[in-house]
Amino acid sequence: MKFSICIPNYNYAHYLPLTFASIRNSTYQNIEVVVSDNASTDNSLEVLLTEKKKFQYFTFQVNPVNLGFAPNLDKAASLATGDYIIMLSSDDIMEKDALATYYKLATVKPNAILSSAWDIIDSEGTVTGRTGPNSKIWTKEDIDADLSKEIGCAVYRMKSNLLLKRCFQQMSTPFNFCTVAYNKKLYVRVGGYEGTRLINPDKWFHWKLLTHAEEAIYVDKALFQYRWHNQNQTAQQLNTGYLKYMVDEYRNTIEITPAMLSHAAINREEFIEAFVKCDVYRHGLGEFSRGRWLKSCRVFFFGLSTYPGKMVWNRFFIFYIIVLFTTPIGSWLVSKLKQ
């Protein structure tokens, strides 16, 4: 079983050697490394030429122009020839036992999507936090005792239709971006990332995978390290005032397919109501409680312009208006209510 480690890169020459070193340290070595460079302006090409000599199977291409983040994910995946794909950001780290763990799971559950927890590291590589399974999606009842015994930690296992329904109800993805491993045939079947999402392409892609996969498995062990710094996608989402994020979320309500809704046993109205509840009210009030008043206003008025009826009839409508116009006092009040 071969794993294709697909790496989209743009101006991360400084981090690339660390990422490649983590792949070479893997205890499972039936792998290929494929890189799609998005017309970097730093010395990434020089690094790639040097690193290519250190691997048995290493392929890379340099795009003639910067295609954007999401299209470059598909460019990287198009180079993959392995059985399973892992999309590893060019500044992230793979733990040495990650692929060995996934290999064990894939041999007994070949039609499952695989994922894990991850550690959060800063620009210097210091661990600053950990992201495990979302408790609103993965519950203790989903832990598989046999798989947990085999892997040596809590392993969650769920049928894809139930997992997709929970994702829709929370407007969330059940996986962490760089930790997901999926069959190459499944990737082709769903049409890849499609490259049209502005800031959050993985959520839509994961939903598509769940529509066609049989089940999903989540290992509650940090098998990867996600690097947080002021240039990555999460930081860009914060810096852009979340409007790109909101546009992506709104597009989900328009482009959600009957097949996806049917698989999750949820109708379009319920899906739109979940968007208003989670992406507008919960998300917007959360930003307000963090003192980001302007961002909270943007989220609120975006929701009001897209689904005014659903917004007005939501039980938080009047409350949201009141806190927006009380600014600092309202921010303090919301933070207290959240405690």
C-alpha cells in the first residue's frame, strides 16, 4: 500500500526542509512525495531540487502563475499515483508513526476515511496547543474498543451518513486538514477539491468524501503538527474579517446537492437553518465576545442579506441587535453568558 504525500507550496522555503525531514523519518516507507509549487518567489525551487535527491520517489511541478490555494491542492493531488492521499501543508510536520498507524487501519477498514488529532506549533516549532475530536461531532459512544486496543489510544469510528448529518447540523468538518488520508479512487470519484472555495476548501471536500465513503475513523493521538503563523490559512481567515469564510459557507447552502442531503437524511431548509444558527449567530456572537465588534457586525449583516427571513425569526435576532449597539458593555455581557 503506497501513500502519496501531496504538498502544496507557496513561498515556504524556510519550512520545507523540516516538513521533508519529518516524512523521511516515517517508520512506514512505502510512500511517494509530490509537490505543486504555486509560482513561489523565494528559493523554494532550490530547496525542492535539493530535497528531490534525498527521496526514492519525489515529483514536483512549478505552476507558471499563482493559481490560488484551493486550485493548487488539486494540482498537487493530480501528481499522486499512490493508493492513499494525504494533503500535507508545506509548513506542517508528520509524526514518524503516522503512516504506520494509518496502514494498520487501512488494512482492516479499506473503505474508511482516516484522520487524527494534531498538535499546534508556532513558527519556531514549539507546541502551543492540541486539537482533538470535535465533541459536538465525535462522542464517546463512537469509540471502537477493538480499534482502540489495536492502536493504543481512543479510536473513533462512525458510519459516513451519521457523521455527515452531524457535520451539517454543526456546519463543521470532522477532520483536521493535514491529517486526512483517503483512497485515491474516492478522491477521483468526488471530483477533488474543485478549487473554487476562497478560504476553507477542505470542509466542502470532506463533506463530498463522506457522501461517498462508507465510514470514517478518527485517531485521538496527535499524528501531525499544524503550524500556526501569520501567513497560514487560519491567520488569513482572521485577517480578512471572515468575509471570505462567510462567502464559502453561503455557497455551501446554494451548492449542497440532493445526494449529500439524502445521504445525511436532512432537508435543505434544515441545512439553511443550521447555517444561520452556526455560521451567523454562534460564530458572530463568538467574535463579539472576543472584542471583535466590527467582524461581528460583518457576520450579522452578511447573514441578514442572504437569509433575512431565517435571521429575523431566529430567537437570537433581537439579542444580537442589542449587543451590537451596546458595543463594550455588550461584549462583556456575552463573554459572561458564555462562561
